[in-house]
Amino acid sequence: SNAQTNKTVLDRYLALPQGSRVQALYIWIDGTGEGLRSKTKTLEKKPTSLAELPIWNYDGSSCYQAEGSNSDTYLKPVKIYPDPFRRGDNILVMCETFKYNKEPTETNHRKMCAEVMDKAKDEHPWFGIEQEYTLLAQDGHPFGWPKNGFPGPQGPYYCAVGANRVYARDVVEAHYRCCLYTGIRISGTNAEVMPAQWEYQVGPTEGIDMGDDLWVSRYLLERVAEDFGVVVSFDPKPMAGDWNGAGAHTNFSTDAMREEGGIKAIEAAIDQLSKHHIRHIKAYDPREGKDNERRLTGAHETSSIHDFSAGVANRGCSIRIPREVAEQEYGYLEDRRPSSNCDPYSVTRVIVQTVCLKE
């Protein structure tokens, strides 16, 4: 298995000088709407802007995005990050995907998101997403769980310390440092309620950057876990039964909400959100609510998928107003509905459409 190769041997080769040429790793979202793919291109020198990066292509028929008879799919670079694995002048490149006729692929939700963010730019929409995930062994069983049974019930694992309560902290620490290196605004991490489940937060970031940074942070997480021989699952309910699911709680604010007296703008936003519950649920996981149905049951700190609700400091609501926001009467709201495997481009787009553009 992947974990059996000696990763320290690689350092001898990565230490070799590479001259002025640079490795650019292009990253894109495949046809599932949740899987990430990547491949590397050599550039003659370090690019100073996106304009210097060539449009590239790949076999869309092998990524659930095209037929074999017409499979060329195009990669359009949209954001550059330093590469924490190859280091030096090497880069990661987040890309949008386009079909042979230059139309966006079905899972390219970034193009529309960018258009919506541009319309609302004067309101300066900020986002912070809490990305939950579960670490699995390569056999698909949660990492660290007994092979023929279950750990003790939930209670001692959230934000815990100790080898009998938290598993694979080294993966979490390595990922955190990779995010800092690339300039992604990772703002924290913690062990979650279910053992082998973790969370990290990205933000606050403005507009389209939220989607770009969260997708690249997911790529970094899967790439780090690959080195450790561990599998990352973004499934919203990886274990059936009395175990917490995984979400991507989305914190949102505009200029008006962040100013003194902004609670009025927050309440107006919640009123708008209440009118479009079904539209949001459809945008909050890749299967238009089917994935979230297993998680949003009204139990395990979730609201029911069928009803819209809002409250102060209530983790069983669709929308939570944090206690300190209610007390100081300005700040932000938290939408607790998005699934852990959501597309952040779709989530942030629909929030801005509903709250800012009132579409």
C-alpha cells in the first residue's frame, strides 16, 4: 500500500536543484462534483501572473465529464498557490473546467459563482467555512476504531487529548502547516464529536476566494493523508447510528451586518433565507439534498432537512446567531445546513443570490 513506501527517501531527490524551470500542478474538480484531480506541467520560468499560465487540457472521459469520442476538456487557471510538497518556486494552480465547445462543464460551479460575487462586490460578502471530515483506514473503516466493533459512545472525543481519544493528529498538524504555507486563511482546527472525525476552518475570506481556498485546502488534506496512508472521507454521514455526521457550517456577513446595529441586516437576511429553504438544500450537497438527508435529521446537533429554523446559540437550527452577536447586535450568521461534501462555490453563490441580490 501507499503507506509502505519510505517517504523520507523522496527528500534526497526533492533536494536536487531543478534550475530555472518550475513544476505547476493543475488541480480541478471532476464530474462527481466532489472528487479532485491533478496533473503536473513544466513551465520555463516562475509565472508572475495568471496570464502567463497556459490553458491546458485533459481526458474528460476518464473524469466523468465527456465521452471517449470527444474527450478533450480544458483547464483554465484561476488562482496560484505556492506548492508545500515540492516547495521552491513550484506552484499549485486551481482551475476551472470547460467542455470542447468552451462551455463550462456541469460541475464547473465557479464561473457562475464569480459572476454573482462580482454583482455583490460592493457589499463585501465575507465567508468562513467549518470543514468537517473523517479519517479512514484503507479498508474504509474509521481510523483508530476497533476492527471488529465500535469505540465507546460519543462524549470524550470532542477537542480531546490522549491516544485513546484522538487519532491521526499528525495528519491534522501537517495539513495545518501546508495551508499556512500556501497562504490559505486557515483559522483553526479541532477534534470533533465522533472519534476519527476532525474539523478545520477557513476564513474569513471575501467572495470567490472562499471557494478557491476551500477546494485547495481539501486537495492539501487528501494529499497529506496519502503520505500517511490514511483516507479522507467528506461523506456527511460516514457511520450510521448514534454518531455525529459531518457538515460545512458556513458563516456569512456583509458590510451592513458587521457595522453597529447590524443585527437588523442579519434578521433581514434570515427572513430572505427562510423563503428559499428548498433552493438552498439543493445547493448544499452534490446530490441536491440526497446526501444531507442522512445527516439533517434533527438529531446530533442538526436541524431537520424539511424545515427552516433560526435561533440564538441553538445548534439544532438551520441558521444560528452566535450568542456574542446577539449581545453586541452586529456580526454574522451561521448557516448550519451545508454538507461536508458541498461545493463551496454553490453554497456561497446561493447565499449571496438570496441575501445580497434578493434573487
